[in-house]
Amino acid sequence: MRDLLKIADLTAEDLAEILILSERGDLARPLEGRGVALVFQKPSARTRNSMEMAVVQLGGHPIYIQKDEVGLGTRETAEDVARTLACYHSIIAARVTDHRDLDLMAAATETPVLNMLSDTDHPLQALADLLTVKQLVGRIDGVRIAYVGDANNVCRSLAEASALAGAELVVASPQGYGLETVMDALPDGVRQVADPAEAVRGADIVYTDVWVSMGQDAETEARMSAFSGYRVDAALMAACPEAWFLHCLPARRGEEVAAQVIDGPRSAVWRQAENRMHTARGALAWMLSR
Ligand code: CP
Ligand code: NVA
């Protein structure tokens, strides 16, 4: 049994296997009669629903646990929450404010722990992102992805996944919000630049995420000002006429992306959202097969 706390926990072979499992419609029901705990310290639409349905498709029973129910780190320590949930469930999945809580949970139990988003990583999102790239472009190796905006949890997992799968990723962020703030060294094939126009040149995919992530509300004013030149708008998309647009969602139209881009013909965000369910199923099946 394997934890999946960040994309860097995977080898290139693991990642390829998860993507293959994600597209298979004939998976057995390895979760028959078994439970998966879904602990959320933050809100979610896609992750909760895609995970619940993936668990059901694998024959299992998902239990959605809201922020105040188990009180991760408040009512009870993260370790004791994990030990408790391990009594009933085959996998413990958690969306946490502080990634260290996932490490504590994983260390406290043999039951595999799955990261459903932390302050530093969003591996389930990156799996869906790469599956979407593969479906849109026909391959991942050598594909050029431009990420414009905040080098956050989503960007970091995308960077690690791109490197593993051989995609080229160019990230454009303002000073102080680049990948160097979250990674000691940039993986192979990943570049950080300041200019969005430079990032999207020759891109097959243009990707962005919100300027203010969950829990960063106190920084809203500073972030709005720092990111004002980093909107993915029609002019930026015109500089890469072949590129698809992706966004992990939720989106803020008029902030990081113009409505005519996210709602336009080159946007594949709904296919990407659907792929969250297929890759959640692939990731769960992979974890159970270890
Ligand atoms: N992309 C994503 O993780 O969406 P939710 O926050 O709605 O789960
Ligand atoms: N970066 C965003 C992603 C939401 C899916 C956040 O952490 O809020």
C-alpha cells in the first residue's frame, strides 16, 4: 500500500500506469465492501464529487467528513484522526490547510493516505491535467505547457508531473510568486520566466489558476496588484493560436482569465473537470494494487 501525498512520490512508470488505469473502463471492484474516508478542511466541488464517484465505481463506500466533524489537529491530533479512520477505511484521503498534517497522518498509520489538496501540492489535479493534455494533443512527451500566474500548489504538482512525463513547462509569474518560492530546484524541462508572452510562445496548452488561493484572503489586495498583468485574455491566447486553455477551477472570470477565453472554443476545462473522476479512479486503483 502506498501513500500519494505529492507527485514526487511517483516514478515516471507509476504516473504512466495511473494514466492508463484512468482510461480503463473495465476495472474490477477492489473496494467492494470497503470504505474510503474523505476528510475536508477546505471547501470542494470537483474533488469531493469526483472522489466519491470514483470510490463508488470501484465498489467502495465513501464517507465525506466536513471540517468541523473530526477537527483535524483541533478536536484530535492529526495522527489520532488517522489511526481512528484506519480502523474502518482502506484509504484515508484528506484536503488540508497545512501539508505537514498529511505527513503526520501518513506516518501514524499503515493505511495509505491520499492528498486531496494541501497548501503545497495538488497531485490529483495534476493527474487530471496530464490525462487531459494526452487526450487533447495525443501525447504528453514533448508537449509545451505555459502556466501563467501564481506558482501555487496546482502549479507545483503540474511542474513535477510534467517533468516525470517529459512535457516542457514554462511558468510566468510576477516577482515573489514564482516556483522558486515553493521548490528548491526546478525539475528538468521546467522554466520560470516573468513575461506571460514569453511563456505562451509556441505553447500547446495555456494553464492558469486563481490569484488568491483558499486561505490567502488576507493577501487579496497585494495579490490583485501583483498579478494584474498576468490575466489570460484573448490577446495572450492570440499569441499561441494552436493552444488549448486549461484551468483547475474554480475560476474567477475577469481576474486570472477573461470570460471569452474560459468560455471560448479553445477551452477544455470541462473535459479537464470530468477527468478528475477518471484519474481519481486510476489513482485509487493504483494505490490499492501496491
Ligand atoms: N480543482 C479542484 O480541486 O476543485 P475543488 O476545489 O472544487 O475540489
Ligand atoms: N490554488 C487553489 C486551487 C483550488 C483547486 C487553492 O488552493 O485554493
